[in-house]
Amino acid sequence: MGAHCCHEVKFEGMDPRYKRALVVVIFINALMFIIEMPMGFVGASQALKADALDFLGDTFTYALSLYVIGKSGTMRAKAALFKGLSLSAMGLWVLGSTIYTVFYLNQPTAFIMGSVGAAALAANVASVLLLMRFKDGDANVRSVWLCSRNDAIGNIMVMVAASGVWATGTGWPDVIVAGIMATLFLSGSITIIRQAAHELAHHRTAAAE
């Protein structure tokens, strides 16, 4: 990403259609957290728990994204930076809980993983379709798109893990997918943090001139 990326940003979230789409996506994520987290415990699935935690994190970060639309560029960049750091913390938590599960491995329920994963995938595909036209923009807007895209990828992996659990009769596919999801969280957070840091530097330079 070039040092002058901020000069190329055109969309800052001010489109009413984007705001409406964001409200719908916030509702979808909150609903899926309420559904998926209990099922993660019932099905003893680390991948489902990681995905549910992602839905919860997205609910709050999307709400923050909606709040800072129209605010100063510095505030929007700081909000994106906060979201990036939060995503890092989430990734580290999932990674840590996955390592813990390696030593206390329980076989998850493949049917619960597959059925809940399919519902979560449908929810995230709907979110991606709503946000796709707004994927290019400042760090605040782009962080929303990256989270939604990564969520859909994560849901596909949960369903792959469910198939693996069913085929092997072990919990290892679930643990492996949870670890991959943690890596996705960390990778997405780095992208968001880098863009937010560039934008903060640009706004500070502009303010000093």
C-alpha cells in the first residue's frame, strides 16, 4: 500500500444506501451470535464458537463504523485502528483456546456444526452481497468489507470441518479450522491497522500544514 493511498480514497460511507445496508448487516450479525454461540457449546465445536465470537465482534465494530460515518477523517481512522486491534485480540483468543483444545480434545457434533455453519454462511453471503458495491473506501469502510468477506470464508471452513469430523470420527478437523480462522482474523487485522495508520499519518500531516 503506497504512502499516498489516502489521497485516492473517494468513498467515506456517506451514501444513505450504505448506511441502510450496514444497519441490516448489524442486525444479521447480532442474530447469528445469539444463535451460534449456544450451539457451539451444545455441539462442543471450537470452530462454531470462534465463528460466533466473530459475529459478536462484527456487531460492535459495524455499529462503530456506522457511528463514525460523517465524523472527521482522524476519528474514522482511529475507529478503524481500534477495530483492527480488536480483531487481533479476537484472533489471539481463538488461537489460544484452540491450543487449549488440542490438549483437552472433545469430538464435536458434526450435524450441529454443519447445519449451524450453513445458516451462518447464508447470513454472511447476504451481508457480502449487501456490502460488495461499497468495498472500496477509507479504512473504516474497508474494514467492514474485509470482516464480511472473511466471515463468509470462515463459514465455508466450518462446514468443511463438519465434514471432516463426520468422516474421521475425531475432533481434529474442528481444531484445525479454528486455528485457520484465528490466522484469518490476524491477517485481516494487519490489513486494517496498516491502512488506518497510513490515514492517521496523512490527516496529522494535513493538520500540521
